[in-house]
Amino acid sequence: MNLGFEYPWVLLGLGLCLLPIWRIGAVANPYPWLAILPIDPLSLAISALIRLLGGLAIGGLILGLAGAYLQEQQVERIGHGAHIVMLLDRSNSMDNTFAGKTPETQGEESKASAARRLLNQFVDQRAHDLIGIAAYSTSPLFVLPLTENKAAIHAAIDATALPALAYTNVSKGLSMALEFFDSRPVTGSRIVLLVSDGAAVIDPDSEAALRELFKQRQVSLYWVFLRTANSPGLFEMPDDPRDDNAQAMPERYLHLFFNSLHIPYQAYEAETPGALQQAIDDINRLENRPLHYVERIPKQDLSTRCYAWAAAMLLGLLGLKLCETRP
């Protein structure tokens, strides 16, 4: 049963509910001979009602004193959403604007600030998602496990505003993001949302490991590439064929690697906060499929309701008492 009590020993007092059976507190009126009184069904019904109300009032008081409550429950529901891991780039270039400069005026916004603002809005629109947060620069950083707690998610996104580092180790960040899905049943869409303004060369061993992880975890990948003005894009071919290599164009080759994973993959280039908003809105629209999720219903105190029940029964007894007539 889901019913619990803070002070279960108080339940011994439930035996007092039987007291109204023996005595209801009505005034006894003398008659010379009871046999001459006709049977009065209304009085018998009222007498039974008084006994019932008295027993229920005592029971409500005892349950309230025992601290009745409903235990925490987990209810499986079907909604629309996904399990999403946000993987945020925390290299120091993210603290620059889309123009590649340090924000100097109050109106200017860095790429990291724009990403945090729009991701917080994205979270507010996702009612049933489980969302986890990871970050990376030189090393991956575990921020928040998959959770439906919106306050914790917002706090985790805001926490990525800490000073960034220089290097971008995207392979370790992706490996950590995929580990979020370990030991979790596949109950809906699984997404890694990568938000970064650059890439780095991934060595062959890391590529092989990532291919296996993506295959095992059944994950979709979205890459929101925050492109700095005048920098190479994901889809551009170099003018000089000698520059067509991972060292010279790491973003293009990371995009090609993602395309070769044979998983659902979509890349977005965002050169302004407005373009970033459009990319996130598109992801919000695409990833809204049926999702099995478990809703946690917290412990609910019932003592107040028990006292209210007892008060209602006592008011009923008071009403009946006021209707009592005397000879």
C-alpha cells in the first residue's frame, strides 16, 4: 500500500471509534411505559447517524494524529519529448562574439552567452524531456545527469559560464555524453546536442570507439556549429586542394566523420544569435515524438485532510445537537 504513518503507534486509538456504539450523548427523557411509544423510524435513523458521525470523527482525529501520508510514487506515462544530453563547448573562443571579438559593450553577446540564453528557453519548451548537461574543453566535464528537474537544468546551463580553457577535445566530450545513456532502457528518442564553435582532429582509435558507442546507444546527433565571421564553414571546399585535410579544416572533417556514422545526424551553421535561435527551434520541432517516461509523485501529507474530515463530522454532530428537542 502507498499509505504510511509518521506515528503508527497512535493507530491503537482507532478502537475509540467504537465508543459511540454504546453511548451517543443524547438526553434521556423519562416515560411511564416505553411499550406505549410507537416505533419511530426517523429517530432510529438519526440515532444511527449520530453513532456513525461520532465514529468517523474519532477516526479522522486518530489518523491525523498518526501523521497519515501517501508515499512517493512513480507513475509511467506517455508524453512527447526525448532524452537529451547537451554537450557544450567551453573553449575560450566561445567567450568571443560571432564577429570573433571580445564583447566590449553591454549590447554585445558572446557565443556562450547566446547559447545559454537560447538553451534555457529550449528547456522551458520541453515539458517531458529528460535532459543532461556535459561540457568539454581540454577535458570533459560532467555537469548534470539526465533529469526532469527544470530548476536543476537551468542552474547547470548557467554554471557553464565559468572561465573557459584553450583546447577543444571533442572526442572525449562525445564519449562522456554517450555514457549518459548507460544502463537506461530505450523508451524514446535519444539525442546528443553538440553546441560548439570549432572542432579538433580525432585520432583513429577515438573514431573507432565513437563509432561503436553511437551504434550501441542508438543516439541521434545534432551539431549546432557557432560559426565565427570569415571562418571556414562545415560545407565549404578549400580553394587549394592541399588544404583539404583534417589539420587545416577540422570542422569540415568532423562533419564528414559524423556523416559516416550511419546515425540520424543534422548539422546547423549559426553565424548570428538569430540563426542559432532558428536552429534550436528546428530541433524543438523535429524531436517531439512519443516518449515513455516515469513521473515521480512526491510524498503527500494527509493529516490536514484527516483533521478537515473530523471537523466536518463534528459540525454534523453539532447540527444534530442543535436540532435536539427537550420535553
